[in-house]
Amino acid sequence: MSNLIQKYNVAGPRYTSYPTVPYWKNESFTSDAWTQTLQQSFKETNATEGISLYIHLPFCESLCTFCGCNKRITKNHGVEIPYLQSVLKEWQLYRALFNEKPIIKELHLGGGTPTFFSAENLKSLLDGIFEHSIKADGAELSFEGHPNNTTEAHLHMLASLGFNRVSFGVQDYNETVQKAIHRIQPFENVKKATENSRKAGYTSVGHDIIFGLPFQKKEHIIHTIERTKVLMPDRIAFYSYAHVPWIKGNGQRGFKEADLPTASEKREQYEIGKQMLLEAGYVEIGMDHFALKTDSLYKAVENKTIHRNFMGYTASKTQAMIGLGVSAISDSWYSFAQNVKTVEAYQKQVEEGKIPVFKGHILTQEDLTIRKHILNLMCKLTTTWSKEQGWFAELADVLINLKEMEADGLLHIERNALHITEKGRPFVRNACMAFDLLLQRKQPDTQLFSMTV
């Protein structure tokens, strides 16, 4: 395995979208084109599958140096109400595009730290969102919680509105690692937050665990997984730390490069953690995710409804996803759009009655075909094609480029299908990169992505 890691450990996308953001054709993107494709998608699918909402809440009281999210560090909670008012105004701008009430099938509060906001203010936001929309039967409503500041008031208020899933950022329980990433949270805090969530009625409690962090050793991974098994969260995201200081600036320079594990050490951390999770009864899903068989994500795999978008893996698909808030990304299936990245610019544009997107991409027919293949590989570890569907001009070249991965036992190519093997799971991003025609046609001059291993 170490030879394969060395061979395939290259910079590559995580494929929460295709085309990936660095390959968006922003020069041909317009706000009008974005809203037209969203209206088209809404007409096609609102009545049958509804829409998804992602709401970005960017504020945090302190900086975690592992974080690659768009955030604003402040202890001034006076920012809460003005920001939430802007989010509701943006939602009004989107609602005005539709001739019927949106059916919300999925809603996720991300950040930043959503629980930076008081329970009362979050209730005002969500009441405003739901006032002129329809909450779908069985809607999956979720939020990211910080174990140190998610209160029982947060949990009970959100549960009363139908929230049924919460994920807590654990990262690692070792104090040295926690100090390096500036995220100090004892096991007792995670335990309390997890138990309170279950008491409040949440049917899916998730933990995020990261390997490859500064000063992290395999012993730390073992300890963290052992602690995790005490609580048995329903869902676990176990993923590699993405060291991209050239993108995120000083936030990821609180330690030296030499403090990071090597690629082979990272893969050992992952393999040890994965084996422990499998032995504990978790099932590996897609890339970097594990779930108990009682969790909705596992059931989505069984029902073949699992989907992947800018929110990561989701238990169901909606064609339209609207991102509200600073830097949020939206997806109509036919196009992507991203909001402006500063709070001030975001609030100014919303106050002026403008949907605050500043860049995006309108997908071509080729893009749509490739997107389906990459989505199939990321979600189902297999994809198929025929002359009628899924075929594209460069397919033969893509399959030739994948022959080496096949020879290494990482995938299997049939006449009209490709399957990732169990051995190939850690390298699924590499397989997707072969299908990524935009990446193949123009390799980046500088490193744009994190390493695949």
C-alpha cells in the first residue's frame, strides 16, 4: 500500500462539484443566467423533490487553524441580528423568482459556528425561512454544532422546528493536537453535547474526526476512535486535513510543515481508524464517511438515493440547492453561483435588492455528462455508459488513462461500466480526476487542491 500511496498522492479536487471552482468559466457567467437556470430547475423538480437550502453563518469567537471555511472572528454578538436580517432579505429575493412556495426537503446551517448565534435569534431566522415555504414530509434539517457552546436551548429549539441531525467537530482528543489547531474541547464536552442531542430527539448525531493534523500520531487516532466508540455517534466523517495555506492565508500557519505527518503516516492513521470503525459496526460510505446501519446515510446507500453536493454527502437528492449568506454556493444542476465573500459586500448588495452572487459557471452538455460520472463514482463507486447515455468523445482516452489503476487493482473496467474496488476506495479521487476533462486539458500551474492521500 505504501508504494501506491507514493504513486497516487497528488494534488486533486474533493469533487463536491464538477466543474470544480478553479475551472468555472466566470467570464461567461451572469446573475441573470444563474437565476434563469434556477427557475428552470425549480419548475422541473420543486413539486416532485423540493429544494435544499444551505445557510452560511460565518461568525466564530476564535480561530481554529485547521479550518478552511469562510469565517469572521469576533466576540461581538451585536452582529447576529443584522446578519440574519440580510439572510432573510436574500431569501425574499429568491422567493420572488418562483410562482409557487418552495418545498424545503433539506436545510443545513453551516459556518463558521452556527451556535455562535443565540437560540432565540436562530429561531427568528428559521421562522422567517419557513413562513413562506413548505416543509417537506421527512425533511432532513441539520446543523453544525460546536461541543463547547451548543446549549440545551439550541438543541431543543431547533428540534421543535423539525431539526433531526447535528454534527459536532471533534477533530482529535489529544491535547497537543488540540493546542496546535487552537480547538480545545475535552471529551466531557463532546459527551454532554452528544447525550443532550439524543435526549432532545435527534435521530442522527455525527462526529467529524480529522487525520493528518499537526503533531498527530497513530496513537492519537487510536485514542480518539476509542473515545468515539464510547459515544457511538450515528455518523462519522473521518477525513484528511487539507493543508492549503496558499489559499487560506495565515489561518493555517500556526505550525511548521515539519509538524505535519507524512503521506504514508496519514494513510496509516486512516487505515487504523477505518479498521477500528468497521470493527465497531460502522459501514464505510463513499469517501471518508462511515455510518451505523440505523442512520439515514446508510439507508440512502441501500436505497441508491445518496447524493453529493457542496454540503458533502446527503441522504437524498434535490436538483436545486440555494446557498444563503456570505460566500455560500448555490447549484441549480445547470449552473453554480457563489455569493460575495465579505460580510460588508454581502449585506450591501442584499440591501440594494441584488442577489449577491459574484461568480459562477453555466454547465455545458459535456459538463453535465462528466458531472454524472464523477457523482456516480463519489457516491456509488461505479459508473456506466452507453451510446444513448453517458458517452462522450474522450471516453476511450479516459479509460486508457485508467488502465494503470486497473493494473494496480484499484478499479475494474468492463465494456460499459467502471467499478472502484475495495482496495481502490482511498484513491477514488484519482479515478475521478481521469474523468475531469477540464483538469486534463489544462493542468494548473500552481497547486490549487489538497493532496489526495
